[in-house]
Amino acid sequence: MRPAQKSAHFVLYTRPNQLPHARLGVVVAKRFAPRAVTRNTIKRVTRELFRVTALPPIDCVVRLSRPVNSKDQPATTAKLKVELRQELTRLFASQKKAKFPVNPAK
């Protein structure tokens, strides 16, 4: 899969699927979010926004590509959650408008 969209901290990969709904995968590496609380927050926010965004039948993989904080900073803050929501909303919104070719059944 090739990246469909990039933001400051995330890369979104997409591919059409044959199902009537979209599917999501989330990859949050420990080296970019060293605390489990931060990784879980990122996954939770991503899943929440995916559910409320009406996407065409595609497979989406959201990958964290840059560090969001370090062990010196608080694990999660309201500011971090707002920034994550803004970035992810933009990524998913870009796919609502995208045209995907229909693949014949294999």
C-alpha cells in the first residue's frame, strides 16, 4: 500500500475492499509514543473518529510516523488530544471525497 495522505504525525494508507463497510488498522510504535497511556489514547481517538466518519468501503491503516511526546512530558494532555483529533479528522475527511476504483471480485 502506498501512503494516501500524510500529516504532521501520521501517515494514512488506504486500499479499496469488497466489503460494504470500511475497516481500520492502527499502528503506534513505542519509539514514537514511549508511554502505554499515550499509545492507548492515540488508538482510542483514532477509532472514535473512524466510527463517526462515513467512509467508502476501504481498508485504512493509520501509522504514527513521528514522536508525539517524550517520557519527560505528561503522558497525555487535553492539548495533545485536540491536536490528534484535528490531524486525524483531516486525514479521514480527505478519504471521504476520494474516488476509489471498483475492483472485480477475485
